[in-house]
Amino acid sequence: MAVVRQRILAAFLSRNEVLAQAQMLAAMSNAIGKARFWTDYATARTKLGTLGPLPTTAPQLLPLTSEAQDHLKRVQATDSFQEGFGGLNYSFQFVPIDRITPLQIFCNLEPEMPPPESEDLVALLDYALPVDPSIPGDVAITPSGVRYSSPRYGMRIQHVQRRIHQGKVILSWEHPNLVQVRKFDNLLILGNGTHRVMEMARAKRTHIPAIVIEHRSPAEFDLPQGPGFWNAQFLLASPRQPAWGARPPLVVDFLDDLSVECQVNVLPSVVDVSIGAPPASQPSGAQQIAIQLGGMGPQPLP
């Protein structure tokens, strides 16, 4: 378990909501830091009332240059991309950072992810639209199968891919880590890449390369639900309830008084893949998936 610095969009949250996201302040080591957290929270809540609505004009999305095309072809040539984005109404564009709304309530500040120089298009594409979907980490043989582990948080069972290649079953742990924007009319919702977009904003960049997926209605996109994410009603409401602020949150809000900073515990990602019958005892802290030989297919364990 690692302790990392995290910023939370506290202006848009009730006291109980921000306390839950901050893990009850358990990772903050002293009362002085906790008192500062609540002072910053009061400032954020006050600033919420000063916000104006989003612009009514369409955000200015710009096409990527011809020099980017070879890179984009390699991105689209992976199995992971076609399984995740094939059939969707997508394009690759430069997206205005100051118009992007994050799905996440929080943004971890560590490890640091400084963007490359603005003139280096190749490095910028690698930063925002990496070709390799492999999740960085380790893989180990266990008595019952395989264990994947990574210092990256949030990597789960659904990221274990199973494919047949030349008569062999290939297992891999993958997540196409593209800066991903979902477009609903004039609203741009960031589906992946919060930390990188925030770092680009900190570096005073105006646009970031992204895959942009256009939707006619929210029903076309399953927004993640649960702790750490805004719900669709909150993000897409029009008109908005007064207590929600005049506009939804923006990624640039992580950089000003609308957010607060705290320390939180972050668990590494661990997934066990069992070949055959599930083991009698399950290792603690690992997500389990069993591939039953001769069965109908993979079944997640309880």
C-alpha cells in the first residue's frame, strides 16, 4: 500500500462525500493537516457560488496533423483497441483542455506525469495516445494459475484478455490507456486520462490529443458508477440544481481553490487467474477469475 497526494473536487461535494473520498482522513498524519483540509474545503464551497455557466458555444476541436497518421494507424491496429472502440463513432482530435469535464471526483498527483515539450508531436502522441495497451507490472506463475500485479490502481478482472492465436490461448492484462473524451452536444466528458490532462493544464497547454467518441444520448455510454465518480444526472443536468453549481466540474478545477489536497492510501492492482478448479483458499487482496476447463467460459469468483 502506498500513500499518495490526491486532489479532490471538493467544491461540488457535501461534507460526508468529501470525507469518504478522502478516506476519512486516515492517511493524514496530524491534526494540523486535517484542519488545513477543512479550511480549504470551506474555501472551495464558497467559491462554488461564484461560478458561471459553461459557454454555449461549441468547443473548438482541432484535427490532428498528417504527421500523426502513422501513429494513429498503429494505435488502431491492436486487438485491444478494436475490442474497446470498434464500431463507435470516434475520431482523433486536439481537444480544448479548458472545456473538459472529468468523470473522476479525484486526481492522484503521484507518480508525477509531466508532459513532453509542446513541439515534439511524436512524444505528445506517445503521452496521450500510447500504442501498447499492456498494463505495466509483473506476471508470475502460481500453483493454480497466473497472478498479475501492477502499481497502477484500478486494474481489475475485466482487464484480463483471453484470445486464441494459432491454436493457443493467450492471456494478457491490458488497458488501452488513451486520453478518451466522450462528446455529448457541447459537453466533453473525460472517460480516461485525468492525471495527464491535468498535467497538461498545469503546463499551460491549451489542447491535448485524444480519441473523441460522439454520442447522441447518455444511454449510449455506460458511465462508471460508485465511489470516485460523478453520476450522469449530475454531469448532464440542464438546468442544474442550485446546490450543484452553475456548471459541472472541469479538469482545470483541480488546479485552483475548487479542489482540496489530502493524502490517501492506494492499493496496487492484483488479479489471480486460476486454471481449472478454483483454489481451496483465496489469497487476500487479489481479485479472482477462474477459467474452468471444459466449461462454458470464464466465471468470476465471488
